Amino acid sequence: MPAVKSRGAIKSTLAAIAAHPTRVTCFMVFAERTASPNEIARELGQDVTHVSYHVKKLLELQAIEKVSEQPVRGAIEHFYRAIERPIVSGEDWAGLSREERAVISQEILQRHVADLCQALESGTFDDRIDRSVIRVPVLLDEEGFRELRDLHDETYERTLEIQAKSAERMASDSEVEQIQTMSTTMFYQRAKRPNRR
């Protein structure tokens, strides 16, 4: 396991990850599951050499770790996963340029939309009546914006706690139903709308 990084090192790592869209995509995949450069290249429809280059960069940045290898057609396929979840604090985010932030935001939103479309098309989105989908346009002052940010941070932390407890129950009882779930939370400053007369 790599040494704990300083705040400056974290900012530097984030900037290096955000330096190329393919690198961001690879990191997001590794944050969700263990995968190989070959698998990611197939999913993206890109050359494996191109993807492998960015995976190597992520490895150098200590953002991912190799977890296994397996022989495939006379070669060795390497499998990796992210060392930490791709969560960025406000302070870390401030260390990135607007362009770097946009690359990361775009990747997260594209994944979100893809997950949502799959759930809608498969029918799982509306299978359960206890699922939640809420959209709330609000007008806030600066203090209210910060309070809402804190609430979203708390929701994220609580989500991880709930996931950990579920994992314990599923590990101790193989009969417990496993429900593939997507939790997403976001809030942002909306584009200004023209005045209506």
C-alpha cells in the first residue's frame, strides 16, 4: 500500500489524472471494479496500446494497484483496481483548473446518464416503488449553498456506512438478496435563465 499522500501530492495526482479524458475514464472504471487494459480498450473501442499507456500513468501516480494477472493467448493480462474512491474535496477541486474539473465532471455525468439509461431501458428503474428520484430547483445565498454542500457530503458518508453494513450482512448470510443499486447525489449552480416578460 502506498504511503499517505500530502495535500499537495493529492492535488498533483488529481491534475495528472485529469490531464487526459482516457485516463479519467480508466480511473473511473477501476474505481467501480477490477479490470484490465484490454477490457477497457474493448469497452471504449480504443487501441489497447493507448489505454495501456494511461493505465501505466495511473500506476505511476499510485492511483491504482495491480491485483492479479492471468494468462491469455500466450500473454499475461494484468488486472487493476483503484486504491481509493474518486472523491474530491472542495480544497482538492480548487487546485485544478476549470478545464481539468470539466474533464472529470463530464466523465462522471456520462457514466451517470449511461447507468440511468440502462436502468430505464431494462425496467429496473421503476421496478421498486421505494426508489427515489427528486429534482429541486432552489434559489440560495452563499451560506445556503455551503449548507447544501455539507448536506450532500453527509449523504455520501452515510451511503458508505449503509453499504458497509449491507456487505457485512451479505457476507454472513448467503440467502440475503443482493440488490444492484446506484446512488447519486449532485447539486450545482444552474445556468442563468433569460428574464421572462
